[in-house]
Amino acid sequence: MQRLIIKGGKRLCGEIKVQGAKNSALPLLAGCLLAEGRTVLTRCPELSDVFTACRILNELGCKCSFRDNTAVTDTSGAEGFCISEALMREMRSSIVFMGAVLGRTGKCELSYPGGCELGPRPIDMHITALRQLGVKISEEHGRISCVCPKGIRGAVIDLPFPSVGATENIMLAAVCGEGETLIRNAAREPEIRDLAALLNRCGADIRGAGCSTIRINGVKSLHGCEYEVMPDRIAAATYMAAAATTGGELGLLGVNCEDVRAVTAVFEEMGAAVYCPENSIFISCARPLRAVRMIRTMPYPGFPTDAQAVVMAALATARGSSMIAENIFECRYRHVDELVRMGADIKTSGRTAVIQGVSRLYGANVMAHELRGGAALVAAALGAEGMTAVSGVQYIDRGYEQIERAFGSLGADIRRAFG
Ligand code: UD1
């Protein structure tokens, strides 16, 4: 069992290049399946979830290799349409391959994605939308079989909620379909823009990505290209939280400030100085920080649910009382009990959390139950007094490239312990 051992209290200082976005790399890799020949994705983060996506591609007959943050896919001969249950279970986002496989082969067989640490995560919107595109879907014993006898046909799809994954699946399925597809109430997350930009570079005709209405004109085929994965806005939020817990001063390089506006606004309200020259963010935090009134997680451009936990870690020692309403996922406060072990004063009731800032947190043995909650424990531990051991590191590794090396380079006392 691996653990992160952190001796808190070191003020973080320095500059760091932010990794490529996990939540973009996964749908981009699925998108590569649709491009004939070779596609090169640069700034691809070296993460266990990215490797799982590569294994799915390989299982489908696509050659996918990964080296030095570059994934290279070659789809010649990629005729597979079944994704094994073992790979589906490894990560929830494997569901985004459904649209891509359908777009490529006109059929797809897969199982429900793995159980999720954030509460129930149904895929009803994905299924309803794909049916509207002409896909016949049957489900038996957890296995989903899809065929489209007449091919994918453009349709007008009104999403009941701007689901990120459903929007991506529709784009991937429809991009090489027949006619025009309109997605209304589409997710507007920057990762959607990134997927459209990759597909357009491969020859697709997608307009409006990043807005609520996306228009896709089906094209006959896509060709390979070279594309750079967008920066990870949630990793950026995590560094900001660590700057806040340690009273540090960090420069985050290669991030689009606009994409994290809702998060920087919260840190500014806490009293941090944030400066955003082109493609970077400089944040300076003089402690103690102030509590904030109310954070509501919302679809983009609202405050991202993925940044909720790390910002909570920063608020745990802010002066005053803060409140968070988690509106996206039902079960996203599993880090709270662990922060409380470290001395935080946080109470939850349903979707609401009330954080009464304490003067300091103390090192403890804590457990990550999921990715972002795990990152929150690391951010809290970096500012805490004494030693913290964070277990459940495999969750953190899903989203952060060698987190101990990244924070170590900024002056943190952090190491990975094996066994
Ligand atoms: C993506 C992100 C995840 C982020 C989330 C919200 C990836 C790999 N993951 O997840 O990190 O937290 O967006 O920004 O990009 N829902 C349904 N039915 C559906 C689909 C979704 O009820 O068919 C619900 C979900 O249970 C959830 C909400 O809609 O409550 C948002 O989900 P969605 O936007 O689809 O998130 P994901 O794409 O799963």
C-alpha cells in the first residue's frame, strides 16, 4: 500500500508548468479512434486513467503508444467494437468510448462503467441521446449492446442537464454521421471546446462548442493530426489551494486563466492576490485568509465540482465561517471526515457543508476515498502542523502526475512511501 508522507508547514514558492488535463485527454483519446491513420496528442498527462484509455484503444485494435507525455494512436485496422468489462470497470469515463466506437464501426458492446465514488452516476442521458441518433440499444445483465442499422443520423437533441460526458458522446457519435446534429443545453466546459478543436483539426465540422448549442455537420471521414491537450484547470485549482494552505506564492504556467475564473474569484475573495498575465496565473496568499460567503458548484462557467474539495481544504483554516453547496454529485463530501481528523471544523447536511475556520490543522493518518478528495487532503497536509500520512494514493494518481514530485519542486516536504 502506498502512502504520501507529508511534513506540513513549508511555505510553497516557485513556478510550475501545469500538466495536461485528464478530463480532456480521455475524450480526446476516444476521438483519436475516429481519425484514419496516425494522431499525435502532446501534453498528454502520464496518469493511470490515461493508460486505461490507451488499453481500451489497444483492445479495439488501435495501436496506442505513450512516451514522454505524447500519445500516438494508429487506427489502421481498428475494427474492434467490444470493450471488456474489466476495462469498463476501471474508470467511469470509459463510457465516452461508446460514442467513438459507434461512430467508427456502427456498433458497440460494452458494460456499465465501474462503480463510482461520488454516488450514483447514471448514463440515461447518453443512452437517450444516442437512440435519437438512430442507435438501437439493448441492455442485459449489465452488458449494453448498440447497433445502428441505418447508420448514425443527425438529430436535434435537447439535454435535460448539460452533462459533460453525454455531450462528448453525442459529438463523437455524430461527427461522422449523416446530416446535422444539434445539441441544445450542451455542456460548456472547456474540455468540450478541446474535443471539438481536435475533431475539427481532423476534418470535422463542429461549431458552437463552449456554448449551449453545438451544431455538428456530419463528415465522411476524419484524418489524423497533431494536437496539444489543454492544461488541467483542476490541477491548477489544486496548486492554488496549496498556496492558500501554506501561505505561499506560486506561478502556474501554461494555464488559461479564463477557464478557472470561478476558482480564482473564490481565492481572491479569501484575500489572495491573483494576477493573470497571458497563459499563467500568479497567486500569493498571506495567511490567515478570510472565509467566503457561499460556494455553489455548478456546470461551467460556474464553480466546478472538481475543485470543491481542494477549496474546502483551504477554507478549513480561513478566518470565519464558509458554506459550500454541492449541486452536481450526491456523495462528494467523503474528504470531510478526514479533514475533521486533522482538526477541521466542518459539518455537512445533505448537499451543504459549513466550514468554521480553525487556526491550524494537525498532521494525522488520513485516507483518500476518491481523486479530488485525496488532493484536498494533500493540500491540507501541506499547511498542517506535523506529519500526515495519506493512504488511498491510487485515487490521487488517477488525476495528478507524480504529485509528490510536483509539490516537492515547490518546496514541500513530501515523499511517497511504499508498503
Ligand atoms: C465529468 C468529469 C468530472 C466532473 C463532471 C462534472 C470527466 C472524465 N469527468 O464527469 O470530473 O466532475 O464532468 O463537471 O470529464 N447525469 C445523469 N445522467 C447521465 C449523465 C449524467 O443523471 O446520463 C448526472 C450525474 O450523475 C451528475 C451530473 O449529471 O450528477 C453531472 O454529470 P456529467 O456532467 O455527465 O459528469 P461526467 O461527464 O460523468
